[in-house]
Amino acid sequence: MSPETLNNLHTNWAWVVIIANGLAGIWALTAHKLVALRTRALWWYTGVAEATMFVQVILGVIMVNRDKAVFPAFHAFYGFVAIIAIAIIYSYRAQLKGRVYLLYGFGGLFIMGLGIRAMLVGQAG
């Protein structure tokens, strides 16, 4: 894959990360109030949405290591913070069992926000 193609994939995949995690967060927050939305599909979708962030970070790491791409200050920071946030959200699921939908709802929106911030910082550089 050429450096330009990889850069375009990384740039366009950011939208997938942002939209997927935003929708997962909204779904989980809505499921907190509406029991009918508490389905297994929510957890599958949330897992896939969170996995999109891992794909995004891996694409960025490949760009930096293979293509020697230079990224703006704090751009990579937000990606790695998002991965750490996913790990923290996952680790608290048992302790917040009664509020797990709130945890994943606000967590999804937080990950979305980190993606937006990383994109804005990336465009500025």
C-alpha cells in the first residue's frame, strides 16, 4: 500500500471511528432508560466500534514506522489515550454493573470526542 493510500485510509477511517463510537454511546445511554434496547447486539456493536479505534491507531503506527510520517504534537497522544480509555472502561464494567449502560454510553461519547480532537489536531499540523 502506498504512503498516500495509507494516509487517505487513516484520514477517512477517522470518520468511521467517530461515528461508530458516537452511535454506540448514544445507544448505550438510551438503553439505560429503555430496557428494550438492552440487547446482545448493543455489546457486539460496541465491541466493533471500540475495535475501530485500535485499527486507527495501528494504521497511524504503520504510517510513522514504515513511511516515516511526521504527525502533529498531541495527535498520537489522543489515539493512545482512547485505547487506554477503552481498557479502563472495560476494567470497570464489573464494579459498575448496575450502571454499565451509563459507563459504556459516556465512554463511547468520550472515545468519540478523543477521535474528534485527534482529527482536529491532525488537520492543524
